[in-house]
Amino acid sequence: MHKSGFVNIVGNPNVGKSTLMNALVGERISIITSKAQTTRHRILGIVNGDDFQIVYSDTPGVLKPNYRLQESMLNFSKSALTDADVLLYVTDIFDTYDKNEEFIEKVKLNPAPLLLIINKIDLTDEEKLIVLVEKWKELLPKAEIYPVSAINKFNVDAVFSRIKSLLPESPAFFEKDQLTDKPARFFVTEIIREKILMNYEKEIPYSVEVEVEQFQEDDRLIRINAVIYVERDSQKGIIIGHAGKSLKKVGTEARKDMEVFFEKKVFLELFVKVEKDWRNKDSKLKGFGYNLD
């Protein structure tokens, strides 16, 4: 008997969805920073065993959209409710119950088995956790509740075991050696974007998109040319920094991570271009792979 299923991870921004998925997959598929809205796409991470295949899906945090890019991000989160065999709703000890009541109502009505994950329990005490668990039992009575610390991998094995037991009987959806549905270029853009999120403040990281113009691989080396798009000339100056130092730092950090990810030497060239108001331009967003339907 072979079991396979889609396990979709949803929740508010910055509760640790990507950290949880990486812990469950055992690989660094999703980028992680302390900033909200780090994840912009729906990213699959695939775990294979002899008699099972779990297809995890990390989604952007649920938010009220202010521009077209955020509408696309919300579409990715909503789509995760429609095709889940198991649904993971991730919250944490700082999250507020009423932040997205409309989305929680949709979760409540979803027919898939529901696991409610309370993350970051290493940052609270038992008394507060008990109160939190009781509150979520009221809000989502059909949910099975798992307190975890994804960053410390505490109780993640119990979640994994329960997911496995809930999978429907099915052949594998993907090849057994496949780790994700995304191409190599996607991970190049995500690694660069992660370094921008970590190295720049305020609005800069949210005004940035990355596009790979060249990806050439041989036995020894991968040559990559990538463009960092910003919305204003002033942002271009900030990204580049004095004498190009800021851009060089991003490039060096990104290249090192890429060499670990691809297990190969990487030659990386970065360029910065201005594309005014790209977050509201459908043609640009579609080109960057966003779902606007």
C-alpha cells in the first residue's frame, strides 16, 4: 500500500511556516528571515519514503492586500485551501486570533483533516500555553493541536508521524528523487532576495524582485547573471551602496549559500535596474511567476 498527499501550510505572516516546512522536509527549501512577508510564492517540498510521498506546500502569510503583488500572495494562500489532503494552520505564541477571522472561517469549513500548530513555544511558559491551547480549541474545535518549536525541531517528529498516518492511499505524484517543483533559477532568486531582506531595512526589501537572466552550468561551475529590480532610483542607490559595497556583500553571501545549495562552485554577477511600480503591473508580476487569477 502506497500513500501520497498534499499537506498545505497556511497562517499569518511571520509565525514560522517556512521554518516548519524546512524542518518537516529536512532540507532548506523556503527562505527564512525575521521579517514578515518573506515568502511570496507557493513552494512545494517533497518527502519520499518507500511507501509514501508527502508533498508539503509553503504559502505566503495571509494579509489584506494593498497592491497587486499582495493580491497574488493571498491567492497562493487561498489556493492551498482547495487542494489539501491535510491542512496545517500555523500560529505562534505572539499571534492574535482576530487578525484574519475571515480566513480562519474558511479553514474551519475546510473538509481536510486539520492540524493546528502552535509554534515558538520555547518563548513562553506552560501556564500561558495552556490558555492558548484552550482558546484555539474554541476557535477551531475539529483541529488536532500540536505545540512545537520549529526552530529547535521540538515535537516536529510527532507532527510528521500524524501527517503520515492521515495520507490517503495513492501513487506518488512526483518522481521519487524530486525534492521540489521549482527550477534551479527559482532558488537563485530566493537566495538573493533572502540576503536583501537580511541586509536592508524598511521598505527596500519589499520593493525588490529578482530575475535570473543567465544560468549556465557545466561539470565544475555555474555561471549566473541576475537582475535586482527596484521601484525607484533612490532605492537603486541604496541597494548598490557606497562604492558598490552593499551589493558586493549581498552577492558574496548569496554566492556562498548557492554553492552549498547546488554543491558546486558559483560565479555570480548582480545588476540593479529600476522598474517603476512593478508591484502593481500585471505584465511584470506574471513574468515574475505570480498568480493573478
